Amino acid sequence: MQLNFMAPRWKWKGAEAKALAEPISKSVSELQLSLAETESSGTLSSCNVLLAVEPEQAELLDRCCFGRLVLSAEKVKKWIQLSFEEAFFLHYNLKCIKISLHGRCLENEVDTWLYMKSKRPNFPMFFKAYSHLRSKNWVLRSGLQYGVDFVAYRHHPSLVHSEYSVLVQSGDSDRLRVWSDIHCAVRLSGSVAKTLLTLYVNGNFKGEDLNLPVCLENFTVEEQTISRWSPELSREDEFTNSKQNVTNVSN
């Protein structure tokens, strides 16, 4: 599904032109090359990864919206705090960083995968959802302040407001099972000018198959936007929904 339900809200005049001139995909390619050349390595720390990079690489990471800068007195290196999803995307999908634990470099993606899964049992589902949108060049940030898993931007947050509040679900999830939960999620998203996007990750989340990251290839992701039905709209204005997989929720 092509996500274009709501028109982007650019933050300042000229922001759209800047975004078109500097696409996220181009910046990610530059970042991938730079990190791979310097064999950058991140250190696992609880439920995040600390990545030491050159100042120029820190700027590239910011342009691509990976991680957050950690304030430090060190001038030679910059420290970036990455979420598990961000770190594993750079490590497994882009293959441009290494991961270490207690000073020892983890030899392959399986060791990193097993560690992250041990810290967060739902990591496979969330990473599949994250990589699904990130591979489409959507920028994802934490959606904690909006009561969702992620918020999705079509470009850097300094240029445009986020368009989607994202909830991740699997077949056995209890989220959005009752109408009151759906109403709350849709109203909250609408109050901050976002469209609620649910990502249904389908696959077997039990058994030994989850012990290898290749299990991601067996998962599929179904996208669905949920919006409130507005009685003020004419019945003839249905063209806005004809191109989308949308669930309308009445008051």
C-alpha cells in the first residue's frame, strides 16, 4: 500500500524543496558507505546501543534520523544512542556497523539477534515492522509521547511534521480488540494531526525459528489506516478513501 493518505505538513517555506533536493535514500547510502569504510562498532548497553563515530558521521546519522546524540566532553568522537531497531537495521540490513558486548565483537548477526531478543521478547515483531517502513524510506521515531509505538515522517523531522502514528500488532495481540481502544487511539492521533496506521505482522512468533534473523523472511506486514468518519463530508467525496485500505470509525 502506498502511504499518502494525508498531505505532508511542511514546517517552513522551502522545506519541501530542500527535501526533494536531499532525499533520505541518498543520505542513507552515504551513511552506509561511510560507516562501512571506518568499520564503526556499537556497544550493547541494556536496551540500546552506543555507537562511537566521527563528527561527520554523526551529522550523517542525524540527517538520516538514526539515534540521538549523547552529550559528552570528548571532542574526537561523537556518541550516538541507537534503539535496538535502529542498530540492527544498520547491522543486519545495511551491514555497515559491527556490534560488541562486554568488549567482545559479536561474530555474526545471530549473536546480536539472540541478545536483543532476550532483552525484548517482542523484538522480532517490532523490528520487522520498523524495517518494513524504514526500507520504504519513511523516517521512524519513538511514538511514546503519543501512546503508540512509532511516529512516521516522510523526511527529517526538522522539515516536516510526522504523518502517521504507528501501532504494531501480531495475530495474538490484545491491542485494539475493543471499540473503546480504537476510539481512543484514533481520537488521540487525530488531535495531533496524524493518521493512525496499524501494522499487522503475520508469522509464527513461537518456536526455535525465532532464534535466527532469517525468520524475518517468513513474516509479512499488512498496513491499515484507521480514521474517523466525518458526517460533514459529502458521500460523493469517497475518492479520498478509494485509494487506501482505510477503516472508518464513527462517533
